[in-house]
Amino acid sequence: METTFTGFHEDGAGDWVAELACGHTQHVRHRPPWELRPWATSSEGRAEKLGQPVDCPLCEAIALPADLREYKRTATFTEQTLPAGLRANHRTKAGTWARIVVEAGRAEFHVRGRTRLLEPGVVGIVEPEVPHRVVPLGALQLHVEFFN
């Protein structure tokens, strides 16, 4: 969903976070070659973005239906113990939803042709039968919760 930039602030790690008109926030890091946002590194560049359009992936994010109940939770995996099955495209069975919960570190969540950055506080929602995969980005701790 398209929204606009309304402001910026630094997080505890010194990274810039965009404040969006929809009420969500979004990190705006410049980390070549993966994230190319040189404008985020200067106050002038950020000021030029105010009022400009931006896609908000959180507005488009899938939410768990309210009537689901958790029935299983995996152990906590690390970047070394994350099963190969989670690293490769796979699906949940019919009727099964899941939440990928990062406890520490970061991971890429690939689903529906998009890549989302998962970190503590940002979960990945898995719809039934939709192919997805997880890619650790360095040290990582995560678990998966299953719902039906």
C-alpha cells in the first residue's frame, strides 16, 4: 500500500527509521549492495523525502485470522541449526498458518516474490500452502509457531 514519509528518527543502533503517514515505521538503511538509499545518510536527503510516496509492506502484510489457536511451537533454532527445510522453499499443509518469530538477529523471509527483513518485533506470517523460505543474516535465533 502506498503512503508517504512524514518524519525520521534514529533507533537505538543508530539506524534511520522513517515515520509513515499510515502510522507504521520502516528502517531506511543505506547498506550497499543490498540496500541502496544514499539519501538516508544526510539530513538534507531525508528532508527531501518528506511527503514523498513510499510502499508500506506492513499495510500489505498478512495477519493471522483472529479465530486461530496455536497448536505447536518449534525449539529455538540458530543460524547453524536452522533446518534445511526452512531454508528451501516449502509450504505448510492446508489449514495451517505459521508465525516465524526472530528472537535475536535478523533473517530474510521470502514469500510471494517479496523479501521481508525479520528481526525481533517483526514476524513473518505464513499462509497455508504458500511457498516460503528463511535465510539467516548472521547470528540468529528464531522459532516457528503453528496455528489452525
